[in-house]
Amino acid sequence: MTWVYLSFAIALEIAATMALRASDGFRRLAWVGVSIAGYVVSFVLLSLALSGGIALGVAYGVWSAVGIAGTAIIARFAFKEPLNRTMIGGIALVMAGVLLVELGSHAS
């Protein structure tokens, strides 16, 4: 269940970030509310995942890598933001680093 909590926490964090972008610099207050609510629930779910036994380094690493990739990909299509080869390479490096952290957490 801990990975389910983490998965939903990541999805809500990405959604909250998209809502923050849609708020247009806090000019659209409805989106600000969606963003704040998304972040709050996301952190509650992250807390549940951590209390369920996922190591902090692993949880935060997965959260960061998936969050970066998801946000960049969604922003590309939703807001026409750039996503070039260099950026994709950077995302791949972040994901590789998270994989190493995950593998290292199981080493003795």
C-alpha cells in the first residue's frame, strides 16, 4: 500500500504544479486553491508512504524523478513549453540516479 500512497502523492503533486502554472502568477485564484489543496494532500500521502516503510531517500528520489518527468511532459502538451533532447537527457540522468539510490538502499 505504501507504493500506492507514493504514486498518488506524485500524481497529485504533478497536478498541483500544473494548477500552479495555470494560475497565471496567482491571477486565477481558483487554480491557486486547486494547487494548494493538491500539495497538501500530496504531502499527507507522502507521509503515509514514509510511515509505511519506504525509505526517505528512495521515496523522495522517486517523487522527484517521476515528478520532473511528468511535469515536463505534461507541460509540453498543456502549455506548449519546450522539451528538447538536452532536457530529455537530463531527465534520463535524474532517473538513472534515482535507480542507483533505490538499488543502493537494498545493498548491505
